[in-house]
Amino acid sequence: LEAHYAELARHYSRTDNAAKAVEYLRLAGTQAAARGAHEEAIAQLSRGLELVQELPEGAEREHHELLLQLALGPALSITKGYTASEVEKAYGRAAEICTRVGEGPQLWQALYGLWLFYIVRADLQRARGLAEQLLQSARPSGDAWGLFIGHFTVGITLYYQGELSAARE
């Protein structure tokens, strides 16, 4: 089945089964990105975002859109650069959906993508707010990787802001 995601996506895109089309477009896009075909991934994922609008409003639609946006963010970063407005749009929309529906792990991924966007763009105030949000979101669970990334993003942001003592801590 995995060898035919793109074909299944194409097939379902021509039917009334938008949910299956969106699912296979996401899988095909993710698969394309994994093999380094980022332009193809962007095309598949963008088509999925177009079709997701045909789904009835609700949790399923938002879940599909969230997964598409989170898959699209890295592909856009690689092809268009970390500071492309499309990158901010993808991660920002993902964060908005997560905040509304309460998706924890995906929120963390969206916030990290936004942090990368703002840190590379040198918008240090926004980057700092996102870094602190990342750190705060990792504290309740005690997740070691989340805490590491939270401290890392706060430290890097403070360093770039010239607050060397605070960054060292």
C-alpha cells in the first residue's frame, strides 16, 4: 500500500471521498519529503489543504488540517528558507488549531517551528516568547527531551539578545 500513496491520492481526489483523498495526499506528501522530494511534498500537501476545505467542519477536519500543516512546515523551510512567509503561515495555523482543540504534542511541534522562523528572522522578542512557551509546556510532564529543547531555545534566544549570564543559566 505504501508504494501507491500518490496513486491513491490522485484516484480519491477525483471522487467524492474527500477524507480519503486528504489522508492519502498527506501520506504521499510525507513520503515524498522523506525521500527528499520536497517540491513534490509541497504540491501533495497543498492539494490536501485545498481538499480539506470540502470536509464538514469539526474535529476531523481540524485534525486533518493540523497534520497537513505540520508536514508542510518543514518542506517549506527546506525549499523556500526558514524565513519564508509560507513557513510562518503553516506553523502559525497549526499552533492556532492546537490551541483551539488542545493537541499537546502537535502544539509543541508548531511552536518549535515558529521559534525557528522567528530566531532565523532575528525577531528575538517573538522568538523569546515562543521559547518560554516551549519550556513552560514541557515542565508539567517532566519530559526530558521537551525540557532540553525548552532550555535550549530559551538559552539560544537569550544569547542572541545579549543576555549572556541568563543564557548560560
